[in-house]
Amino acid sequence: MKQLLLYCILTITFFLGAPTILAALNDEALNVSPTKEWTITFSDVVKQSTVNDQSIYVTNAAGGTVDVTYDINGNTVIVTPVTPYERGATYTLSITESVTNEMDLPLQQPVDKPFTIALPFVAASADGEAIASFTTFAEAKAALPENGFITENDRVIHMTKGVVVTTSLTTLIYGHETMRKEYAGVTRHTELLYVDSTDKYVKVLHAGEHFYVKHSDVKLLPNESLKSYYVSGNSGLGHVLYNHVTNTSSSYIIGKAPSFLTKGKAYYSTDGHHFYDSEGTFVGESYNYFQYVSPRVTSSYSAKDIDAFIMRELEAKEKSGVKRYEHATTKSALIGFGKTLKQVEQEKRVNALLLLSLAIHEGDYGMSCHALHYNNTFGFNVTDTNDACDRANVDTSNKKYYASIADNVHAVVDSLHERYLNPAHLQPNSTNIQYNGAAFGDKLVGMNVRYATDPYWGAKTAAHMYKIDQALGGKDYKAYDVGFTTKHDVTLYNENMASVYTYAYREDTKRFGIMPITLSKTPSTKDGYVRVVSELMNDSEDVYIESDYVRIVPTH
């Protein structure tokens, strides 16, 4: 006659009939999760009516029965507590002879499995095996083995080394461990280099500086290494971005690669301008030119040049066979865009190629739904809660709709000036926190700090600018020297040495005291000062800054 055997997943294995119960069955399971589900596997289909709180149950140390639920599926029974078990308490899972199969053959020998619930903080080895649990984080950290990690409520909160991945739609990064001085937002699935953590915060390295994030916004991956990297190739400097959630990679070409990088070799950088090889050896420093040059410089190209580039790109897109680019050469919102861009460049001092790059990046070469039907090729006012695009019923009352592409351009430029390119916002009486320097930038300086949650938005948009310039002859590339201020509260002066504006250090909104600057093509005649491009929209006169407070950087 067929005997009923039982197996309990993990450390529990039960046999009925001739075989004896394995000794390991009676060993106490330690550091068990408060929400532990015990999965019991029998050798035959279980008769469901025999599974109840009399035949399979959990008791506490005082003998009281704990409320549990049963999930019966063929020969398995999953036992789950209705409410979490108490931290540090010991319980016993009991399986009695009352459990039978469909032929009413019983379990021949009862089994009791003691288990103890982990204290809040569990120290684990590198392979994930729980070593011990503790009441406090400090105790767990003191017992941490080499390359081990600590969990709290089954979430990794501390590790010797590893990678941090953002999990919230927007993860706020802070300049202080108390989560004050909110600095910017970073999009979901961004890879960050782990520095340290406690049960209160996670310290990461990004954009070349230390930031702090909340545990609730990230996931810690112990003993993982950075998988995003830079590589020099025939097309230029590529940036490969790894997604630890989907285990996939994406990439884009930034522009020309620094000369010190060897083609085909992977390099690593948390800021895009300090590069290290796979051994962690520093190999060189270089900044992406179009990512940090001032938007206030004038492009060398005419409206005709720009329109010619646009049409060549649209023709290539149309010939690609990609459905969304069908009839691009007749439908794109960018057709004839050059005249408007050059007009705005002259009137409002925003570089025409920068604006075209932004339109390409946000509006998919003028072929996005909003570009075609809302005259909005910049995605302006298209937010997470206002991103629907109804082609058949265009809502002209929606603030993302514009009467013309020209209106859209002017609205975007006015907004850029008001929010992101106006140094007046660093003054103590200003409530604006979006200005962080006049450049595409990154998550440390420039528009990227507050304009986009994608930490590489500045690099990706600048990549379009490089591509446009190269296609038109490379006249704008490295036409200016760029640099950064080296201290807080740096004042810029006019020709008469009167103060024009100050890069004031506002601790409540901007943690760092460095700002991007672009040197004028006209040499300074004032001893001790360098001449730089003004950031003011209505004043194209160069300004002066003390040379001791400026560091010119190499660019690529």
C-alpha cells in the first residue's frame, strides 16, 4: 500500500512509514522572517478537509495557538501567519497524524518544528546566510562578516560594498544625512555607487559628490559592481547604461572621446569627466564640451544651415522604415525651424543649436504626438499627470497646447530664462531653486539638476548638439574655453568693476559652491581677472571674475 510521505521546504523533510524522521527536522530554525511562509510538501495529494487548525498549527512559547491561513494545492500546504510573528520570539510548527491523503492514509508520525523569529537587524554572510539577529543596527554592524550585509525587515540596509539602484519614480537626493537640503530628483532604476549606510540613510556617490537617499527609495545590491561604463569607439565616446531590474543595457553616443581613452576598453566614472579603468586606476579628466558651454554663446550656423541639417535627418528617418517616421519630410514640426531659432538666439541670447537639440531630444525630431498635434516639440508642460495626447480631439485649452511652433519656442525660452538660466535666483531673496548654472550640466550643476530626473539628460541632449555641429562642419565645437568657479560667493563685474551678479551660496537649495563658466573669446585686459560670457538675457556685455576663483578644465 502506498505510504504518505511529507517534505517541508527549506530545512524540513518528513517521511512516514518505514523511514525515520530525519534528525534535522527537530533542529530549531533561527533568524526566521516575521512573515515566514512554511511550505509543506507531501508525497501524495492531501485531503483538503483534513488540513485545519487541529492538524497543522503554530504555537507560541506559552503554548497559545497562532492564527494562520492555509493554501492547499495538491500535495503542498503553505502555512502563513495572519499577522507577523513577534521579533525574537520562538514558535513551533506542528504537523499531526490527522493529515491524510485522498485514500485516508494518515501521517504515521507527528512532527514539531521549532523556529525563532529574527530580531529587527540580521547580519548575513556574503552568500546571504543569516549569522545572527540583533536588537540594534550597531550590534549587527559590529558582528558583520567580511563582504556581509545587514537586513532590517528583510530589506538590505547596509553592506560592505555594492551598488544602489533607485526604485521610486523619482528618488530625491539630499545634501545631508538628516534628509534636509533636498538637492534634486533622480529617475527610477538609476545605478548609484554605494559609499555607506545606516538604518536611517544611504550614502551614495553620484556626479562626483556624496549624496544621501532614503531606504524607501532605493534597493541595495550587496557585492555587485557598477555595470554602466564608458567606451571609446569609432563613433566617439559611448555611454552604456545598465538596468539592474531588467538586466538589460542601453547606450548612446556622447560625442568625441577623450584622447587618453583606449578604444574598445571599458572605463568607469560617476560624473562623466573623471575616468577610471577596471582596476580602479585614474586615467584622466575631461568634460563633455557641449554639456558645459554656456547657452548664451551664439552659434556659427545660419537658419539655412539648420534647416538643411533638419531635412537631411528627416530624410534618413523616413528611409529607416520606422513607422513613426512615415512622411517625416512633410509632417515634422521642425521643418523650417531654423528661422525661428536664429531669431530667438538673437533676441533672447539662447543658442540655436542648444534649442534644436532640446527639441530633437524631447520631441523626437518633431514627430512626437505633442509636436504634431499640440505644436509642442519641446514637451513643454507635458508632465506625468498631463502626458496623454489625443490626436483626434486636441484640447486647445490645455496649457501644453500652442497656437504655433514659434509660440512654443518663445514660451520655452522664456521659461528657461526665468527658471534655469537667470543667476539672480541665487540671491537670498529669491524663491527660485531651479537655477544651478547656465549649462545643460548634470546632477551637480546646470539645468539637469532640476530640469529632468534622468541624471544623464544633460549628456544626452548635449550629444545631439555635438551631432548637429559635426554634420554642419564642426565650427562650434570647442570654440570657447569652459571652466568652473572654485569657491562660494563669487561676484562677477562689468567693465567698470561694478557688481553685475553673484554666484551666492544658498545652503537651503544649493549644496555646492561651484558653477560652470564660459570664457569670452576676447582676452581680459584687467590684471587678476578673466573675461567670461555673461549669463544675462538682456545684456550681452562680457563680465569679469577674479582669476584665482576659476579653474579652466579640459574638454572633449
